[in-house]
Amino acid sequence: MDIKNVVAGAGTPAGSEAPKSQKQQPQKKKQAKGVKVKSREHEKIFNEAKKLALHDSTDDADDDWNIDTSEEAMLARRNAELSGMLGNIAASSMSQYELSQSFRTIVRSSQSQKDKLIALREHQKRENFGSTRLCELIFDASFDKHIATQLGKQVSAAKGILQEVATTSDTQKVIIGKLEQLTCRNKLLSSFKDILFAFYDAEILEEDEICDWYNVPTPQYVTQE
């Protein structure tokens, strides 16, 4: 006699077999219990999410955003928020004319040089432009068609700020280029040499940058006229 059959048939009348339904019943109950628990937990999570969505809803009861917790809906809401933020940024940006006028007001005000620089850099940060554009705006705000006859006055008023911002080769080239543009526009070419050296004497422009410009001219500013 096979020992496995003896062990399997222990407690069972000879020649009879345990009902299959009795053997499988505990397993069925366990499976049913597991399904029920999972369903209850899922329902609980869903109800909590729905409560949160309804809690954050607006007065518009027909607004589908408040009850749609799908990934697509959340992504769409996020994109809408970003679009609104970008719209606010665009609305708050200044036009070029407004920016130029604001720089002119700051540069020609009676504020200290430190306060002027703080205000100008705040504009730079808010409007998101670089150091070369900053130099262009400061130059345009500081100098005009009277530069030849008011050279000492205009250079003296602007030198403190330009010494702080025109500290790289690129920003130095911007200053020289703007000088070319201003003198060409106002037919002051005969005064260009004197104006250029006034900027050098005021320590706004460096000798090396003037020599580099002389050897390799950059006509981008004068060709814009």
C-alpha cells in the first residue's frame, strides 16, 4: 500500500473520497474575502479623493475639473495654470519705449549711484536681459545729440554707473559701438576722437579695448542706421 494514499485518506471512510466541495471551500472563502477587502479599500480611496475634489470646487457645480481626478485632467489643469502665469508675465512686460523712458528717469534722477544701480538691475532682472543690453539702455539714457557740447557734463554723470556695468570685453564694445552710432546719427564724426578719449580718461573704456576696436572694427551699430 502506498503511504501517500494512507496519509491522504486518514479520517476518511474506507473506499470513500472526501467531497471536493469541502476541500475547496476554505480556498473559495479566502479568495472571496480578499476580493471584498480590495474592493472596500479601493472604494474608500476613491471616496476620499472625490471629497477633496468637491471641497476645492468653485460655485460652478457643472465644472468638470472638480470631480475629474484622472491623470489627463490634472495635466490639463497644470497647463492652464502655467498659461495663466505666462500671460501675467507677458502683460507685465514693458515696451521698449517704456523701458527706455524708465531708464532715462532713473539715470537722470538725484538718487545716489548705488540706488540707481539697484533700480536698473531690478529692471534687468524683471525684463530678463543681459549685460550688453543693460549697457545699451544706460548709454541711451545718459547721452544724446548734445554730447559734443556737453561732453564733460554727460560723461561725469554717467561714468560711475558705466564703470560698474561695462566690465567685460563685450560690454566695452557696446559702449564704443553706441558712440559710433550716436556720432553718425547726429553728424558728429569730427568730434568722435575727442568723445572716445573722454570715455578713456573717465576710465569707462580701457586702452586694450579701444586698440582692439581700432584694429578690427565692429560696424554692427552704424550699419543699423
